[in-house]
Amino acid sequence: MHWFEELNKVFDKMFERDGLDERTFRILLNMYAAAHKLEDAIGVFNKRKEFGIEDDLVAFQVLLMCLCRYKHVETAETLYQSKRREFGYDLKTMNIVLNGWCVLRNVHEAKRFWKDIIESKYKLDLFTYGTFIKALTNKGKLGTAMELFRGMWEKGCNPDVVICNCYQRLCY
């Protein structure tokens, strides 16, 4: 606990002297997420304006990626849902949360969030398909993965190497 207090003092002094930039905020967000200090990570994000840095979609995506990287996907999704009006709907942001559920191997939650993506009317990209197909094949849901693969082709989205590797896993 003491270490984080000292670190906050260092960042406050850095701000007074030179100001803080996006990279510094990224380091702070990652550090707090890694230490499972979710309120502090979100607090740092919310303090951006105090430090003279505007909130934007990219910064919000960085926060979500840090949370998901350290298995705080539920918090990331809740934050996404609460801030989506402020930052807008965006397929890349949704992909971050989908990938988080898939990395956790929680196919049930990934499928639920997948339906949200489908309902959003975005044109799915390779990353979206690849993330979900890989999660399905890793969980042994081969029929569903094959259906999704076929649907991807029908919609004119040609697979990349990652998706082809997943497809090979389906066949062998």
C-alpha cells in the first residue's frame, strides 16, 4: 500500500514539473490493473482532465485493454456499458471486451457479448471473427465455430492466418 502512495506522489511531482502525457497514463493504468486496484485505475482515468489531458476513445480503449489484460473483464464491460454514450459505439472497443471474455475462456459470456456486437449492426471484421472462432475451437464447440466460419465467408470476409489455423483445428 505504501508503495502506491509513494508512486502517486512521484506522478504528482512529475505533473507539477513537466506535465503528464498519454504514455505516463498508460503506465499508471496498467500498473493499477495489474495490482488489481480497479478503483484506482478508473480513478486515474477520470483524473485525466485535472492533468490537462482530454478524455477520448483511444484513452478509454487503453483503460479497457488494461482491465481485460489482468482478467477484470466484468469491470471492463460494465465500464464500457456505462460510458458508451460518452465515447460512442465502436467495433474496436467492443472487440476489446469480446477478446477479454475469450481469453478468460468464458464462452458463455463471450457468446452473450457476441450477440450484442451483432445487434450493434457493425460490419464484423477479421479480429472479431478470429477472436470468437478461436475461443469456440479452444472450448471444443466445433459445430458453432464451423457455422461462424461459413457465415464469415458468406458475408465476404476472407479469413486470415489465425482463422485458417483455427479452421485446420476444426478439420483434424
